[in-house]
Amino acid sequence: MNIAILGGGIGGLSAAIALKISGFDVEVYERHSTATDIGAGIVCWPNASFVLAQLGILEDLTKVSGSLSNMNRFSVKGEPLGSLDIKQLDSLMGYGSYSVLRKDLMRLLSQRLVQLNITVHYQHQLISLDESDNEQVIAKFSNGKSIKSDIIIGADGRMNSIARQYVNNDNQPIYQGFVNWVGIFESEKVMFPDISVSDYWGIGERFGIVPVSVNKAYWAGGAAIDNISKKAPAKYKLELAAIFEQWPEPITEIITKTPLSQINKIFVHDHHPINNWHKNNVLLLGDAAHAPLPTSGQGACQALEDAWHFARILKDNSADITAAFCEFIALREEKTRGITMIGRQLASSIFNRDKNYCQQRNLASKNTDYHAVVTAMAKGWASDLPIGQS
């Protein structure tokens, strides 16, 4: 059996690795000329760390990442709003939580592909998926190349997935009314001695800092904005300063000292959940199937879970591809749907522009039982995986 994977992001590369380890012939087709590192960084929560261990990457990941201890919430005035014990979460789930720059995770995934002799075909922009006479799908690329495979996995992202359009007849992402400026900050001095996430909540605005070492972090400054406009990279620092210049330190220092080349602006989209992720021999995976908001904390983690689950299921059902697809979707649809909706709910709360609402939200955060929150997170994120406490 040969498998073609459309998309060389985290979902596509992790699926290639998992499938190769399971004994399948795999090739990846990526539209860019090199591996991409769109976005600043991610947290590999324990469910993702489990998958990375199965892929043979976790040990190397720990060498380039931060081992997180807490997630601390603050108001726009720096008032503590509560703290989530990440080490408790790790203990309950049996794996660590690691903050890593996206470029470093992509590098480790790419190196693992080389070790496994998996070919990545760069500069292959997919333009269509067409059915042949026997219902086997033909993938056509802008460079004139066409391929057929026993299975085609659509891991071509959330913003313009040709595979999602083929399967679902609709691939329109949904703008959720807020923007993230994301960046990577590095200092010569110690800035983050305890490697804890800092999450500041304002009125329709938010600033999050995720250290990956004592002197390096990635960050996201978010604001509710009704309409999508043209990006102007030269103005990013001015835009950030207009919103965050009166916020607590180290926010101003982080914005000021982050090189403009390390800042990006993202008009944040997700997708409405769908029930069916396959058509003929095409299967959706990762953001093409389910694209939660960054407020879920689980976008890349769920793509990694997809990779591990599908490789395992296909190995057990290689004689019946349709049965494998259906079992995979039945296993994954409910969990990913729930994570998408939780991400939307949290974004709606964080980016609410009503002052009274935000005051009540902050008070509720201060009075939250974070031990119970961690327990619920551990149970939800460990579901369908052989990890965590029973």
C-alpha cells in the first residue's frame, strides 16, 4: 500500500512518520520550497508528548524546549487571577508539557523523516483532486505533476484546503473576530526563571508569554477586531504599542526588543466541525479536518493524535481502507469537536469587549478551583490514549 500526504506541516509530517513506522510506503507533497515554520511556538501538552515519544522524537524535543511549571493568569493591571499547576497535569497524564518554537519542532520532524527515508516533494502546490473511472482520486499539482495513491491524506491546513473542499464541498474558514500578533523574543539576561506561562487579560485584549528557556519565549498579543484588513508588517510594533504600552512589564520590553522580522500578524480563523472526513480514498487529517482556535491549546496536539491513531487503525485494517477511515473518524470526531467548541468559548470570553463582563470573568477566574480544572483537563486530553490515570 502506498500513501500520499498532501501538506508538510506538523500533521502531515507526523502522519508520515507514524505510517512509515507502521510499515507503509509514504511520500509527502508540500507546496512550499522548504519546510515551513508558520507561527511562533506551541505547547506540546502531555497527550502530544506521548505521541512524540511513539514517533521517536520526544527525547530530542526535551533538549530544545522548556519544561513548563505553571500557567499564571493576570489582569491588565497585573493582578493575579489564578494559577494552573502544569506539573500536576503532567503527573496525572504521565508525560511532560513542553514549550517549543515551531521551527524547532518542524526541524525535529524533518530530521526523523530523513532517518526513515521518507521523501518530501517540495514545490508541489495542489490544485485539484479528481476522480478517475475506478473512483481512485488523482491529485494534480500546479507544476503539471499528477499522482495516484492507495490513500491520499489531506493535511493541507485550515485556510484553503483543497482536500477539505473535495470531501466536504466547503473549505471556507470562519474568522472569529480577533487578531494575534505573534513573535519570538530572546534576551541576554534571565527573564523567565521558572518557565511558567503568563496570560494577561484585558477588555477585548490579551497578551500571552510562553518561555522556552530562562531567556527566550514566544508570545502572542491579541485583540478583538471586527474586520480583516491588509497587513502592514512595518507597522506591527506601532499597532502593538497602541494596545499594550500601558500593560505590565515585561510586555513592553518583549515587544520593543523583538525584532520586527520575528513578528507576524494573524487574523484568526477556525472551521465549523464536520461529521465526515473522507471521500473515496481521500482522508482529512489535522487542521483540514478540525481546526480549533489557539485558545484551545490543542491544535498541533490533536494533529499529532490524528497521526498516531490513524497509523494504528490502518495497520489493523489494511485490507479494508473504508473500514479504517470510518473507525478513525468515529474515534476522533467527538473529541476534536469538543476541543473546537471549547476554544471558541474561551476566545469569546477573553476577547469580550464589555467592561462589566470582563470584571466578572476575572473575578470568576480568581475564585476558580484550579485543581479541579487540571483534573478535568487531564481526563479530557488523555481520552482515547493509553496514558493517564484510570
